[in-house]
Amino acid sequence: METIFGNLQGLKSSQLKQLQRLYHQRISGDRMTTPEFAQRLAAISTEINQPVCAYLNRRGQVIRVGVGTPRQTQIPPLELPRYGAERLSGIRCIATHLKAEPPNEAALTAMALQRLDALVMLNITGTGFTRRGGGATGYVKEAYLAHLVANSRQLVLTQSSGMNIPDSALYSSVSPPLSLDAIAEQDFLDLVESLEEEFQREYIAQEVDADHDRVVIVGVLTDDMTPQRFQDTIAELARLVDTAGGDVLQALQQKRSRIHPQTVIGEGKVQEVALTAQTLGANLVVFDRDLSPAQVRNLEAQIGVRVVDRTEVILDIFAQRAQSGAGKLQVELAQLEYMLPRLTGRGRAMSRLGGGIGTRGPGETKLETERRAIQRRISRLQQEVNQLQAHRCRLRQRRQHREVPSVALVGYTNAGKSTLLNALTNAEVYTADQLFATLDPTTRRLIISHADTNEPQETLITDTVGFIHELPASLMDAFRATLEEVTEADALLHLVDLSHPAWLSHIRSVRDILAQMPITPGPALVVFNKIDQVDSETLALAQEEFPLAVFISASQRLGLDTVRLRLSQLIQYAVDGG
């Protein structure tokens, strides 16, 4: 039996049968619609006193019938045909409307989201009659024809809607009120072919680079966040996406008192994200917070493109940056632990091992096999991380036996830790103006003067992985072998990027992460970096807030002698038991 979608409450069985019979209708492929089909649709809509939408393919076959507006009955993105950006979906919608007015913003948005070939809106009179032969007439007062039009400037859904999406390539054209005969005389295929030719011309210069994801960022401002912190979070997420190799096309945001449990953002904002992604040609949507597996599935079903959260972006960066075997090992562990609860499928509904009626027979499903394989791999990786921990512990014990003091460089990502290590020790650690440019800990020998005797003293300084606000728990666990370099060091050198607008927030984030360490780290020296890029007001504020801090520019090699001197004093303080 043909399915009817939408609001079916209160409908009689005879009315449902009338709706189902629409599936047996067929219109000539080169016609938009026929007066007979339009009047029949309007007659049913009048009888049930609700809008009705019929969706037809290019062969003129009815493929979907819904009770409700185009917005309420639209086809989910994942069920639409997959065509390129220069193509329409191959589906048109014939819809009835109970009021005498042009298509509203919601209807035009639904048309754009589905990339419909056309939308025909039939305004019904509320009266009419059935002729002796069974045909309906007099039900349609006037009709409007709407379709998308390619334009290189911006999306203007309708002149009066006021809804603008910058940098987009689509807008819709809405006809004046037309008679049914005028719409029926339209050459449908000629219209569609001319529209797709326009789209092809517009998109030739906008071909998507296959090597780069085209990304729309979505942020949610909740009551527990200040506007400034929220803006810093969005800016940081944009940098993370850029570091991961994506191109940020646009950032959308919503203010909510609390997160929507199913979709994080509200229903209207989900539609806006879907429309923005579709019109900008985005193939990825990134949210500024962790998403549950159910939220990801719900969002992807409604938006129609891949959806990831902040943690997944960070994991992707780590996977690209890890160079050593230890780093790759820890990244894989973190990715598998993140992936395990997010395996696609229907969860327990796919299981054949639960027992009871309907569960006996085929044995393990593919989902269970994958889950079991991942769990085995995680167990093996955790064993290898434990071995790595033990190996590094032996190395530290050997250094401690030789009584060589150690210092760990810590700080927010991109604070300049690797640059400072290179400047102090003439090392050649990779540096770049990117988040998480280096992941693997690098230890180098540093010769400084002893604080008491002024004799040359050998010190080991270790560059650690950069911290970040709300570092994902899976990364904290996977990188515990690396982070132990922090807890076992005699002293810490906490580097801060003073040129970053959120430098105070960065200090708090690093201190929060250090406070979560199983062993309390040693004393820390705060060093403000990049002073050559800040104004005097910011410098004065930092000096007032942190009077014992050191101010340097690692790239310009300014203040390095002061760092060596203060580091010597700090080590002596730590070794003597401070």
C-alpha cells in the first residue's frame, strides 16, 4: 500500500484512499502539472481542510504524497537523489495552500533544501464541485510557480522574506498569480534544462577541492558561557578546522538556555544549517561541543551531510601530526575509544545474541563482529601504552640516578613551546603557526649555570603536547604516557601566548588540566611569549597579574638569558625540596 506522510490524525479511511489513489496518477513528462491533477489535489485538500503535497519525478510519476505544508512533508536529505551541485533533485512539488497568498519563506526554504525542480503552490477557494464524470473543478483560485535560480551573489529566497545567506549561489524566483491553464502550458523539461545549464555555468568556477572539506561551523551559546568565551571557542574551532585541512565557509550560532537532547540546536536552526550547507556546497558540519551518537545520526538525517564534533576534529589533527610510533599508537587508541560507541547501525536491534523470539539463527552480525574486533584492538593498544609507560619510567629513573634535573615545557597549543625549545637548545623540532603542530614529546639537553655555584649544569628539557580548553577525556587517557613527562619533571615552564586575546583563559585551561594529573606536578615558572606582538596595555596587565613571570619572544630570541637564569633558580628550589 502506498504510504501517506504527514499529519493523518482525524482522516477517514475513504479520505486516505483518495490520497493513496494519487500514486496512480501520471502526468506527461514535459508538463509541470495538468488542470485535472491540480483540481483533484485541491478537492482532496478542501475535503480534509489541510494542505496536501504531491511530489513527482521527471517521468511524471507521483513518488510521495504528504498531508501538510512543503516544510512539514519535505523529503529527508538522505532519501533525495545524490547529484552534483550543478544539478537539481529531479523532483517537483505540487502543493495546496488554504490561504490566498504566495509561497511563504518556509515553503521556499523547503524547496531550496530539497533542490526541487519546481514548486507549484495552489491556493484553494474552499468551494468547488465534482462533475458527473468524476472530475473536480472550481477548487483552485490561483497558482504560483517557484523555482531556484543560479546567481553568483547571494541567496535571496523571496523579495519580501528578508532571509539572506551570504556567499551563496542560489535564489528563488516566484511568479505572479497564474491560472491553471498557464501553468499547464509551461514546458517543464525546457525550464529544468535551462536552470541546470545556469547552475553548471555558476559552479564551473566553484569546483569543490576534493582534498579539502568545505565546512560549516555551528556553535551554541548556553547560559553557563559568557559571550566572549563563546566567541573565543568559535574562533578556536575555526582554527582547528583549518589545521585539520578544512575550509570554513560560514559559522552559525544559536543562543539556548539548554542543549536540545536530540539535535543540540532547535528545529528551525537545523533547517538553517541544512540550507546553508546545501547552498554553500559544504560537505561537513562541525559542532563546537561533543555530540552523542544519537545526536550525530539525527543531525545527519536532517542536514544531509556528514556531522562531526570538536573532539573528532582534534583526533583528526592528532592522526595527521603523530610522527613517532608511540604517538601513532596513542592516537589510534584514542580514535578507537571514540569510535566504539559510534559504530553505525541499529545497536541492540541488530543483535542476534540476545535470546528470545526472533534472535536465534544467523549468529553474530557485522556490527557485533566489528565491535568485537575494535575491543580486541583497544585491549592490545592499552597493553602497548602500558609498556611504553614502563619504558619511559625506566628512562626517567636512569636520569634521576644520574641526578640530572628535568624541566617540562607546558602550555596551550600554539603558545610557542617548540620554538622556545629550539631557541634554548638549538634543536630542530618542527614549528608552525598551527594548533598541535607537534605531538610527540621531544627531550633535549640544556646547559645552564647552577644557581649557587654558577658552574655549568646539565638539564633535560622536554617539549610536551599542547593543551587545549576541555581536552577530550579519551586523549587525556591515551596520552597518559606522554603527560607523565609533566608529572615526573622537577619543574615546569608554563609558556603563554600573550598575543592571543584569550591568554588568561588559556592559563586557566592549562592549570585545570595540570590539576587533573594523578601526581601533583612540580613548581612552575610562567613565561609570556610573543611580547613583540602585543601592545603596552596588555603587557602592563600581564605584569600586574603575574609579577614573577618572565616576558620573552622566542622567535626573536628576546629574554632567553632571563629564562635560563630563572629556570636555574626554579630547579634549585625544586631539587632542594622547596
